[in-house]
Amino acid sequence: VLAAGGRLAPSEDRAAAVRAAELARTTDRPVAVVVRGFEPPVLELADFLTELRRQLGDDRDIVVGLVQASADSERTWRRHLARIGDPWLFCTTDLPPVAMLAGTLESEGDDGGSAT
């Protein structure tokens, strides 16, 4: 689990994207970015996802997992992510238990960040 966003500096977000891409090269599984679905999406997340895409290359799925998102919040997140224009960027509220744990751990820090 890598932290990104929140109170972290943009350079720390870039470093997290680089590290996530390095880790992703060891598997063919999608890269998961877990966010607080009950909070509105922010432009910094779009910047992070764009940097993550740049680091990963064009053919790797990125899944944004929404923790505790209402139906309205999920629609907002889907519209926000669609504006990025990445055909391999997906959004889900159907998270496996380990992803839920990662999102919970990040929430406890209350830094507004995301777990990658």
C-alpha cells in the first residue's frame, strides 16, 4: 500500500506513481487506487492518475476503488474519471476485503490521501 494525495507534496505523489508502476511490473494484475468514495473527487487525483498512466504505459488497467460511496457519489466519481479520457481506467465499489482494509487504514490517518 502506497499513500498518495492528501497533504502529500506533488513530488511525493509522483514518487508513489513511479513506485506503483515498478511494483505493477511484477504482475499482470490491474493497479488499484483506493479512495474515499464519500468525498468528492479532486483535480490532484486526476493529475496522479495521469502520472500513474504515464508510468504504467497504455495497456494496464487502473481500477479506482470507492470506499463507502453512495449511488450519487459513485455517479460523480464516474463522471470525473471519464473526463480523464483513459480507456483503461475503471471505477468500482465492489472491493475485495484487502482493498477495504487499505482504504480504512488510510482513513485513520485522516490526511485526505488515497491508498495505491
